[in-house]
Amino acid sequence: MRFTHEEPALFVVGDYVGGAAVGAVTAAAVRGVVSHDTDMVVAMLVGMVLGTIVHLGIGVLLIPLLGMFHAMVPGSLIGMYGGMLFGMRDTMQHPGTTSGAVAVGVAFGLAVTAAIRIYDRVLRGSGAQGG
């Protein structure tokens, strides 16, 4: 990956660290609150709320250390939709451990962050920098 003067390497690292952190903490929070006997719609709404709170909290904590998430889009998507997915998964009585859920949260956070960065590059196009 090539870094430019417009995007310091620390901000790129911050995006991925932030995305992984939001995914991990959201998955753990949802796993701690949602049980297999929770209604799926309620679990998805609870997951969405928890993920949004986690996203904002981690964003506030990491901004001074690593810079803002790239337009805060990856973190909000990871928190909101990840929380919904994690809530739905946890109501479907899938066996698993909290550490497994956290690992899935980290992977989900990294994947969403990478997808948003690629999407952003594609929208800008290769000719956008030339004028």
C-alpha cells in the first residue's frame, strides 16, 4: 500500500485498529447481553444500539492516539450492522465461545474497513489525482 502526503500512515493504521476494536468489542458486548432465547428482532436492535455506542466510544478514545476513522464510516457500519449480525447469530443457538465471537468481530471489522477503503479508492479513480 502506498502512502501519500494526504494520508499519513498513522491514520491508515488507526482505521484498521479502530475497525478491529469496534468489531471485537461489539461482538463481546452482544455476546454478553443477547442469549439464545432472545427474540431475533430484539437481539438485532440491541446489537445495533450496542454497536453504535461502542463505535462512538472507541472513536472518542482512539482519535487522540491514532487519528479519526476515515470519515467514521467503517466504524459506524461495523458497529451498527455488525451488532445486528452478531445479535442475530447469537439468537440462532450457534455454539461457540466468546473468544470465537471476538475473533469473528475482529475479522469483520478489518474486512469492512478494507472494503470501505477500496470503495473510496475506486470512487476517486486513478485519474482523480492528475487533475
